[in-house]
Amino acid sequence: MSAYIAIGWTWIWMGYTTAQIHHHTGSLDHYRYSVLRWGAVWLFIFLFWPLALALYEDRLAQWCKWRPYGKK
């Protein structure tokens, strides 16, 4: 869970930093639509990443029962 929070805050910090750069270069208006689009994409990934990981771990657990590690 702490890794999930750390990754989320990293993306928030990166987005904030990028917005500040665009603000100081005067290209914020052009950047706004791009930020909304990519922000939506990253929010989607951020929200559904734990679900994808849980499904992967469940599938891996099923595979381990079917063919346990260390057995030929």
C-alpha cells in the first residue's frame, strides 16, 4: 500500500512540476487540453492498477497450485 501511495504522489509531483514549467514558459493555455487528456489517462491507470495487480496475483496463485514451484 505504501508503494501505491508513493507512486501516486510521484505522479502528482511530476504533473505539478510540468505545469509550473509550462506556466513559466507561457505555454499553459496550449498545455491545458493536453494535461486534461493525459491526466485522465494517468488517473485511469492509477485507479485500476491495484485491480490489475490483484487479478495477476490471483492468476499466479492458481498457476502455483496447478504446477507448484520446484516440481518437474
